[in-house]
Amino acid sequence: MLGSKDVERIICEMLDMGDEQLMAEMEESFLLSDEHHQRIRETLEEMVREVDVLLLRMDEMEEESLNDEELESNAR
């Protein structure tokens, strides 16, 4: 996290830039932001897939447990 002195320095540097340099800096910043958001989205999608697999496995285990109880009940 940037401190107030760092932010002040960056703003001063940006104010001293020419239009082309400022546009290049902004474009680079947007590209980095897009890449960061893409990585976050991919990570979240992977986490959702993993949760889906876990939920499916839990359903299977519950079904197996119910089948085992039913077999024990029929065996008596």
C-alpha cells in the first residue's frame, strides 16, 4: 500500500509528464489492472470448480451412507 508521500510523489511526476507519456503510463496501468482482474477471475473460477467437485463427492458419500444403512436395516 502506498503512503501519502508516495502518492504525492507519483501525482507530481504525472503532472510533469507530457500528454503522450501520461497516456502511455495510463495505458500500462490499465493493462496491469486488466491482467490482475483476469488472474482473479481465473482463480475464482477454479475455486468454484473445486467446490462443485467437493459438493458432488459429499452427495456421493451421503448416498453411500444411506445405502449402507438400508442394507444393514434389510439384513436384520
